[in-house]
Amino acid sequence: MSDMASWMLARPSARILVDCSIWLTWGPYALWKSVPWRADRARELERDEQALQAKRALYADLNNAARAYRVAAQDAVRAAERGESVDPAILDAAKDAWGDQYSQAQMALAKDVLQVASKLNRALGVGYSVVKQLPSSPDLTEAYERAKVWFSGPLSDGVWLLRVTLRHDLGVEVDPHFEQIRMQMLTSLDTARGSLERLVAAERARATDSAQHRAQIFGQDRP
């Protein structure tokens, strides 16, 4: 052992003096180096928290808009079936609100969430067409029943799927089997939407042909 080491071991006060000397030499530099890192880290955490809050707000608005759109369409069908007057502005406002939220969300949604929102957007659009076409349906009983089944069945499931997908993306819900469930429900929604879309298109074509036929008959009857 060196003479300096022996001297320091024999005199605790000397070790303290050396420690203080080291701190005075390097301590301020170490502290100076740590402060900017802590400040940068704090700013990073703050930005992450702000981004998460914005994401939550966006998801909440998207979910609420989808729900309101479906409910407005369903209420319009029920009112029409009861013979009550239906204010088209209510459904149109819900449609526009969903369109605005969906447009904003498209720029921020993760791929799997966007897939659900996109499928639901098409399904909601078909539902809107169903409501608008009700007055011209040749068989109102069948048309009302078809609409009620759509809004309470496949479309309701689609809105639920969007909500749960958003919650999974936020980490609020965690289900290891959810991806399989999501894909199965998306396939079911898309199949039901396609079937209804074809029925509505065929009915619209028949109504158009019938109107043209009547116009031709009335035209021939004129002197």
C-alpha cells in the first residue's frame, strides 16, 4: 500500500477532504450535464401525455358520432313505421357529424383501427340509403323489417366493434383473442353490408323502372 493510501486510511478527515475536492472538481459538471437531460425528458413526457389526451378525445368523438348516426337512423325508421313525421335534418346532421369526425380520424388512426372505421363508414352509408329509400319502397312492411334488423343487428355490432377496437388501441382493454374476433366481425359486417346494398340497389332500380313505365303510359294517354 502506498504512503498516500496509508495516510488516508489513518485519517478519515483526509478522505473527506479528498472526496470534497473531487466533488468540487467534477460534481458541478455532472450536475450541469444532468439538468438538460431531465428537462428534455420532462418535455418529452409532457408531449407524450398531450398526444395521448388528444388521441383519447379524438377516439371519444369518433365513437360518439358513430353511435349518434346509428341511433338517428334507427329512430327515423321507427318513427316512419309509426306514421309519425320525420325531420330529415336530424339524420343529416348526424351523418355530417360522423363524416367530419371520420375525416379527421383518418389522418391519425392506426391501420387496424382505420380498417374498422372504414368498414363501418360504408355500413353507415348503406343505412342512410335504407332510410332515405323507405318512402319509395314497394313493400313497406318488408322494408321496415329489413331496416330494423340492419340497425339493431349488423350495424349495431359494427359500432360496438369500433368502440372496442378504439379501447384496445388505447390499452384500456386487452384481450389476446381480440384480433381474431375483430376479423370475424369485420367479415360478417362486410358480408351483411354487401347483401343489403345489393337489395337496396335492386329495389331502387325497380322503382325507377316503374316510374319510367308510368310516365310512358301517361305520355301515351295524352291527346
